[in-house]
Amino acid sequence: MTSFTEYRHRLSRRLFRTVDIPEDLAPVTDIDTAAEVRPGAAELSEQSVEAIWEACQNLYRSGVYPLLSLCLRRRGEIVLNRSLGHASPGRVATVNTPICPFSASKAVSAVLIHLLAEQGRINLLDPISYYIPEFAAKGKGSISILHLLSHRGGIPAVPAGVDLDLLFDHRAALKLICETEPLDHQGRIQAYHAVTSGFIFDELIRVTTGLTAQQYLNRYITKPMGMRYFRFGLTRRDQADAAVNTMTGLDSDLINKGLTSVLGAHPDRAVEVANDPRFFRAVIPSVNLFATAEEVSRFYQMLLNHGEWQGRQILDPLTVHRATRSQGKAELDKSLMLPMRYSAGFMMGGSPLGIYGKDTQYAYGHLGFANIFCWADPERDIAVSLMNTGKPALGPHIRTLPALLGTISAECKPIIDMDSDIPIYHRSRAASTR
């Protein structure tokens, strides 16, 4: 006879498309014991680290994530680098499993554009059409690179009815975007650009360096920082190791309609495209970075270090400053229909509540479809990457996800006085560290 608990479990699985979660999580858990330091070395207590990990396990038990991976650095030290679940059916994931962070890729592509400016190849205030003349079509001639970085480029979505297969053809996608009528010709409307900006950024890199965005990323960030993955797309050799994405959560017409307006396609179709071998081979800087949670956390730690990684200056401190400083106060985003605050490439935190937890007004990072959170909080001196392969909008995670973010911000208490942060933006220092 079916018990009430079993009936409720089956109902939840059917309603929220959850996956089976074992009672004992040990067989599906991977812990990077070689990298994790004792909590005291990162100015945390064992109880604080245990509380964060327990909150992460509770989130995994919601059943909407086949794979969940968390890497948390504090004071530059790895406190947690762990994974839970399966990379694909029957294949337990490890902390070294490459995962696509979807839109969290945008933070990386934005930094590449800032690096172009650092190298003197572009000026962020220049019109995009100065470098890509065809972008001027339909009155977009005055829209600047800075507008696009801060989601004011006027081209937030792929036109309705366009097959997402077009994304696998850079030239065709670029042509379509250039021929699109903008929401506003002067960059005055803030509307989240889910996919389109990546093709423009890739083309900017191509016309100014002769390299694709992937080649440019590899030369200036991935290779110098010793990353195994951290690339747009995957090599043929690595594709079999990638985590498979799964649509989970409530299958609601209303929710799907909202996500479709942001993604430019039905969410089921977006997940299907993300698992397509052509997605692995493509270079789509706005959505198809592949990396481990640790690599993404490493990237944000480099930003916290004012562009330095293990004695090597990856970015000029001024470049990090320009990329991570807010472009203004929070205002309604016409794509997401939520109040958002952006820098020139990052989603900013908030106070008293923000997307990265309570009192995170100094945090900067990026979210990815659907519940991927990657950010740095200089006040707490943390670099966090929460990666997953489930794509729920509404489901049992609706309480446990905010609980995890809240636990991180509560247990990693502020330790840096942001009002008296020592300025390091001196010309002599910048010159001497390159």
C-alpha cells in the first residue's frame, strides 16, 4: 500500500519534474580535500562552513538539480569545493566536471571587452558601428559599446520566430542582429540582453585582434591562470565529460512564456540546444562558457585581487575598477521586469536584500539560466560559484535557494571596511605590474 509520504513524493516528481535524490548523499558527493583549507585559515569557524554546506545539501535535496557544484573562496583560500549529483544519468559528477553557466558567461565576455580597451584597441564610449559598420542599420549608429555592456544596447532578444539553430552560425546571427530594429536609438532603455550581445562582442574581438573570442580568452585569461576548461565551447576530447542540462521545475505556460521572452525561445528548446553537440563546437560568448565551479571562483578571485593571480597581473587594476563599478541605481529592467542594477558587464548586489543575499551592496557577479550564481563580494572577501544543471523557475527550491545564499552572506561576515579601502589605482603601480 502506498504511504502518504510516497504519494507526496510521486506527486512532487510529476508536478515539479524533480529527480530522485538518495537518502545517503555520500555516494553522489565529491569533495576536493586536497584544495580545501581549514576554516580558520580563511577566518571562518568550522560551524560556519558546516552551515553553508548543510544549506547546499538542502538545496540539492529539493530535487530540481541533477548536479550541483559549489566553490567558495574566502581570503583567497578555498573553503568549499564540492559537487553533488550526476553529470548525466548513471555518471556521478566530480568537482572537475565542466558545466555550462549559461548567462553567467557574460561576465567573462564583458571582461574581454574591457581588456580590449585596456590594450588600446577600442574605446568603450565609441559607437559599436565605428568597428562594425553594419551595426548602424535601423538607426543603431549611436549605440555605444558601453551601452551594450550595461544592457542598454537596444537589441535584448533574438527576433521572435527565429530558429535557435541560427546561433551556431556566427555570420548569420551577426547579420540578423545588425538588421534588428532597436528598442531605443539612444541607449536609454535598460533591457537585459540574454544572447545577442555575445555575437557583437565576439565580432569586436575579431575585427580588432584577428582572434575569435575563444582564442582571445585562452591567450589572456585561461592559459595564464592555468585553467583546464574555462572556454567558450568544448574540444571534441572534452565533450563527453560535460554535464548534461535538464529542464526541471513546474511546467507552466505562464512561466514558460516569461522565460521565452527573455531567452528568445521556449525553455525546453533552450535546454535542448545547450545539449546539442553543435553548442559545444560554437563560440557564443554570452551563453556557452564551459568551466568548473572552481575555475569560475578563481576568475572572481582574480578580480578581487585587482586583476592579479599568483603573482601575474592578468588585468590592470583600473580595468577591474571600470568593469565592476555600478552604472547607476537599480531600475526596472524591461526584459526581466525586475529592478536591476548593472555595472559595465556585471549584475550588482543590493541592500538590504540583493540577488547574492542580504546586505550585498558591494557584490558583483552574474546569474545564469536558471539558478546559477557566480559572484565576488569584496566586503566579505569571498569569490563564489554555484553551478547546476537543473533549469527550474518554480519548484521545491524556492525556499532552499534563498536559504543557501542567505547562509553564505550571514556566515561570511563583512571583514573589509569599504569606506576606507586603500586606493591602488596609481599609474606607477599599474605600469609596474604589467
